[in-house]
Amino acid sequence: MRKTKIVCTLGPATDSPEMLAALIAAGANVFRLNMSHGAHDWVRAVVPRIREAARQSKANVAIMMDTQGPAIRTGDLATKLDLKPGDIVEFTVRGARSEEEYSVDVNYDGLIDDISEGDVVMVDNGNIHMKVLGKKDNRIRCEVLTQGVLGSRRHINLPGVKVNLPPLTAKDLKDMAVGAEMEVDYFALSFCREKSDVEAMRAEIQRLGSEAKIIAKIEDQHAVKYVKDIISAADAVMVARGDLGIECPMEELPIIQRRIVKSCIRVGKPVIVATHMLESMITNPLPTRAEITDVANAIYEQADAIMLSGETSVGKYPVQCVETFDRVARRIERSGGAGFAREAVVDGPRQKTVAAAVSLANSFPQSKIVVFTQHGNMARYVAHLRPLHATIYAFSPHENVVRQLALPYGVFAQRMGFQEDPAKNVFEAEAALLLKGLVESGDHLVVVTDIVEGDRRHESVQLRIVP
């Protein structure tokens, strides 16, 4: 079974019941709702659609709501600006008016305070480069360095500039309220810059009464600088290479990706590699060979998940994209991985019990690991250590925990009510796996559970052979 999970972004190309079923059949594990484009009515309609498609497919699928975050964007333009090197463009804030031929308003009033003469401004995903010549009366005067056409509501990147935007905007808070109402499984924190941003989102999740986990998106140089603290505070991390590739020198991006993946695996936090993975398949039925190599590298590094964005939200070949991910992942996983889990930090008796179970499973090539977990932690501990061969089967009595376990590497979770006698849980799980054809007679099962001794319970590792 494929261990690397697949995240699909939903949009007009894929939000119908038929397409959701097709994506699940192709191998999708997590569906992403991008709130930079998603309306509340759409969220309320598509979430039940996803749950029903998963139910009919008998699949375990999680839902991630990706907040827009404190993005800096240009305003509306009556006509697009055809810019050439040497042209002057003025960005205006706080209602300022410009006499320049080319000017556009910006949605962030504080830009005039954060930016300095000589700074580089990248607009529209880095397609247009400008240099700040000066500031005056809420106008920022820039020289165009690269040719391009500037349209309305284009994203602005400021490499190396620390902006003083809040971690959650008013829009984010409204979106999160809808996400909590619809019981999404993960909230992704866009443009996370430091630990306190994660803490702010966690406080809001608790206020809303949600049980969702937090995925911190690493998208700029400031986040890279404080990435260890962010990883510690978040439940999972996303290497969001779109903005990150603009904010950081391009030759540094592969190194940054590898460091983040390695750091996450070391401390046991799920990590997603995202953006531009099969970009050409938005319009083409086949990927480039370079894209296949890029996907293969993320799988070889043993990232928990790889993500599709425009490829599945608006692309022409969404199902083929998932099938491509699935095909490449299965092949690369058979060839081995980078082995970052060899440096995994194992603290405390529970994690050390899990480490013993993984070591035992590694000694049997056809083994499976069975984990019983109330909150998902024991299953994540096992995934943290990246077993060499064994698939991880997790059982939990809680539906939200089961869905959240759709993300971690190599974990396949299902719901099962727990009985007071742990031995009965083991027999029931074994029977369920046999019924689904997930284990066969003679397979070795390494079971992580508890045992009862009088009125006390103890963590245990059992080696069983399927009868």
C-alpha cells in the first residue's frame, strides 16, 4: 500500500460528487479548500459532498481548510497595465491619489511603513520585479525591472521585508468559523512567520470549540528563520514552495525543503510538500520529466504527503494527476528512502514502546503494525519512525481522530469502538483486517496496545501471527 499521502485542492474542476468519487478512487487522502477563492456557501455545500463520497467509497478522507492569510494584494484596475523595464509604477495606500500613468492601490495600509528605498517588490507570483525608488505621501514609487502585464488583485511578495500584518485577518476569522461549523479536520495557517502565529490560530480554534489540527505553511524567509519554533508549535507543516520560491533565492529552495522535511521527521510532525509539483498537467495530459523527478525527490525524502493545487482545482486532468502521484509514489517507496527517521527524537515511555514495536516490525519483511489510539498520538509516533516495510493500521473510537490520521505517513485508520478488555479489541481488529483483505493468514502483526493487570493498565507490544 502507498505510504505517501496525496492532498488535492478542490475547485470548479473537481467539486462535483462524480469527480470527488473519482479522485478518491485514484488515491486522494486529503481534500484542500483554498479560502483565497472559496466562498462560505461553497464550503457548506462541498464538505457534506466530500463526506458522502468518502462514505460511499468506504474511504478515510480528511478535509483541510487553507486560510488566505495576511496576503498583500494590488487593488482593482479598470484596464491591465502593460509594463516594460524602466516604467514607473506607484503603489498607493490609505486613499492616496497618484498622478503617474501607471498606479494601483494596495490592500495593506502599513506597506508604506514596512517598505524601504531599495527594496525589491515582486508582483503576480514573481512575474514582475520592481525596485522601490522612494516613498512620499502614502505613495510608493517603483521602477519596473522586468516586463509583464499587471492585472487586478495580484499578490505582492517582499523578499526579506518583515511586514507587520496580523497572523489572522478578519476574513480568516470568518472563514474559520465556517470551517469549525462544518467540522473540518485541519486548518492551514498561511504566511505563518513565527510561533506566536500558530498560538494565535490555536486560541481561535479552541474558542470555536473545534478539534481541528493546525498545519503551519512555511512561505517566506522569516518563517524559515524561525522554522524550528514553528514546527514545535504546529501539529503539521507545509513547505509551500510557491511563495517560498519567490521569497528565497531559488537555488536555496531544494535545501530549505530538505531541511524542513528532515526537521519534521526528526521530531515527529507530519510534513507536506506542495506547489508546482505537476504544474504542466493543468493543461497537458502528461507531466514533464523534471516534474516527475521533483515528485520523486519529495517521496524519497519521505514527506508525509505531496499536494496538488491548480492541477486539481482548475486543471484539465485532475484524476490523471492523482494517478501520476500514486504511480510515482508506489515505485519510489519500493526503492527506499532518505532515512531521516534514523535521527528521530524518541522521548518518554510511550514513544520508546512504539520504537520497540517498529524495531520488531522491521525484522519481519511481511509484518503489519496495529495501533489502538484514543487521540491519534500513538499512530503518529509510529509514522514518525517510518517503518521499513510495515503498513500502520490504526483503530480509534473517534471519527475525527480517524479522519485526521488520513495525513500521516503510512497510517491507515478506521473507526472501532473500544471494549474494556484490550484482548477483545485485538481480536476485533484482527478480524476487521482479515475481512477487508488487508492481512493474510501467516502475516506477522506487531500490536501496540495496553494490557490489564488488576486495576492497572500497561502499554505493551505483542507479536501475533494471523491464524
